[in-house]
Amino acid sequence: MTQNVFDLSGKVAIVTGSAGGLGKTIAKALAEAGATVALTDINTDALDEQKANFEANGWECSANRLDVANETERKAVVDEIASRFGRIDILVNNAGVILRKPAAETTDSEFTNLLSINLVGLFGMTTAVSGHMAKNGYGRIISLSSIMGHIGRAGQATYVAAKHGVVGLTKSFAAEYGPLGITSNAIGPGYFRTDMNAELLKDEQFVQSVELRTPLRRWADPDEIAGPIVFLSAPASSFVNGQFLMIDGGLAVTVPAPGQGS
Ligand code: GCO
């Protein structure tokens, strides 16, 4: 293997939610692997900060405010990026929200709002970029599911439903876009030390229970999302399609031995 199959030089990547949480790390990882990164986020202050960080590192990028739940915004931003850089090779569907609330207390509007971002937005971004990728016969769609795309959790039924949906969409995208040279895969983070889990990380008992439930006996650092993202974005994964790669230290597929973990 002479070519560096993890090299993203010459590739253009769009990352949604790229100014917060794992999205910041994902965007940085793609840039460090050589990609030009189209930063998008609904939070313009965070987006400006991320863009400044990219420019300070000499990484080529663009920055667009984007609410993935807005169909008009999605198409306009994707077309602007394609026009600016002449191609789109990689889409990381990272933007998403979480809702921690008992099912019985969850309203229809809370449920549909979460789906509009975590599922419909992801679906719309993928369909919007597919035509641009097909022109080059090359594309990489990486969608953020979660361990909650594989298991359930009390108090997160809406988020679990959406993250299971991401896995289903990924399999259908794999079938529909594979003939165009576009692969579609999902990744499933487990318990990472991110903004989204900030409240959980304040609860020492919960932190320890996750550590005991996780064979690697720890929470993940955000940087540990980088390798899988670069792999699934690169030529290295050219025959990987329709897969769901969990990045959870083994939590979702194991049970503690008797006397271990909660
Ligand atoms: C929680 C956590 C989990 C995972 C998340 C990772 O509230 O228990 O946020 O849901 O950390 O799903 O994607």
C-alpha cells in the first residue's frame, strides 16, 4: 500500500454542527488530514471562533450559518459551497440535539422538533450533496448516530428513535447512492466528555457507573472520534458501505461480569 489511504488532500468536506461538541473535533481532524472544510453551524458566534481557529492554523475553510432543519437554507448553503470549491466529497452529518425527558412528559412538538433536526435535517443534507458527489463518482457520507442507535435508554425515547433512524437511513443511502460511487456509514459515539454530556459529568455516581459498564473503564475524550471519522472519509474505507461503527469502548455490546458495574 504505497498511497496514503488516509490522505484527504484535494477533498472538500462539509461538517454540520461544526462549531460545537464533537463537531469541532471532527472538523479539525478532517483539516489535519488535508481536507478543505466547509464549516457550518447554527451558532454564528461559535462558527466565527472556529473559523478564526482554522485560519490561525492555515487550514482552508469556509463558514456558513446553517440550520439543517431549514430546507431552503440547506440547499442554498450546499450549492454555495459546491460553487465556491467546485466539488463536495465528504459530508459529516453531525448536527443534532438531545432531549432527556420521560416519554409520558414529552409533547408531540418536542418529538417532531428533535426529528426535524436529527433525522429530516440529516436526510435533506444528504440528498442535497448527493448530486454534487455523483458528478465525480466519489462521495463519503458519515452520519452521527449514537450508542442510542443500538440500544434504548429510559428518558431518551425521542433521541433513541432518531438515532435508530440514522442507522436505517444510512443503510438505505448505502443502497441508493452506492452505484454512484458514494459510501454511506454511521458512527455511534458512546459516553464522550462533551458539552452535550456536561450535566452528566457533574454526577460522580453516574460517571462511575458508566466507567464500570464500559469494558475500557473510562469515558472517551472527544479526540477519540477523529480516527474513525478520517477513516470513513478517506480512500481507506473505499469498500465500507452501510455500516454502523460504534465508538463506545465496548459498552453497548457487553454486560458487566457479576459484581462489576451497575
Ligand atoms: C446520555 C448520553 C448518551 C450518549 C450519547 C452519545 O444522556 O445518557 O448523552 O445518550 O452519551 O447518546 O451519542
